[in-house]
Amino acid sequence: MRAGFPDFRLGKVLATSFTATLSERHGEAVERIPVPHRLVDWLAVNGLAVDSCTVAQLDLARELRESIHAAATAAAIQDSLPAPAVQVINDCSAQGRAAAILTPEGERRWQLSPASCVEDALSVIAADAISIIAGERDGKLALCASPTCQAAFFDTSQSRTRKWCDMNTCGNRQKKARFKANQRNNS
């Protein structure tokens, strides 16, 4: 990671990891892709390497990120999906050139060509969002219980009762706050 920028919050689900490039949405928001080269870094870490990114492509990426967040949040609370968000996701999914490949371990991976651009990588993220929002994968969308975060995440736990988008950040912070409150009450 390049110095001077907040670390990426990486998860196992591409689309919701992408929405986590803006965290603490209901508190002091943390933008993890503030400049084009940080989007290039994030894509590379997630197996979608591209050579460069323009400001316009970063703007498109952020529009997709917010659209996925809006649609995933609506799906998590079983509300109607916002039509503008669905349109952005569909447009991004349709415009890219990426191929699904099978790894020797029997897993599906996305492969971009050497000439791929940011839009091709965004199409993979949009396709992943479509698959989780449409309920095609084993798991469920949920919202982080942290009042400052409330990020949409994809819960694949056996009981489907996970509360936090990330136990090492939001979950840990909430447990510490609860512990401190209990200490004050018992004093």
C-alpha cells in the first residue's frame, strides 16, 4: 500500500469490499480511493489490474460504488431497489470486457486482457454485485450494526446472523465501547 492513504478494507466478496472503499458513512467518512492511482491499487489487490485511471474513471467507479451500496442496502432491508442505482450497475456490467476463467483449484476467477481499462474491471465488480443482490449466491446481505458504519456486507456465516461488516474494525470498536460502558456502570 502506498504511504499516506488509509488501508483498504478487504473482504471475500468483491462488490461489498468495493463499497468499503468509503467507510464510516454515518460518522467521519473515510475515503480509501481519494485519487485515481488508489483505485488502480485497489483493483490490483483484488486481481483486476489495470495500467492507469483517469479522474473521469474514478468518478465512474465512485458512482458504481454508491449505486452498489444503495442497492445492497435496499436488498438488506428488503426494500425496493432504487432504479437509478440499478441502471448504473447494469450499465457498468454491460460495458466491460472480462472473461470468467477456471483455476486449477476449481475456482472461478475473472481475467482482464493486458489492454483492459478501468471500465472492464468495474464490469466485474458490477456483475458480482448483481449476483449477490439477485440472491444467486449462498449468503445474505446485511447491514453493519455499527451506528457510524452501517455498511452493506454479504453474510456467509452458517447462522446468517453476523452483525459487523468487519470484526477487526466495527465489531471490535463496538465491543470496546460496550466494555467501557459496563466498567463505568459498575464503578
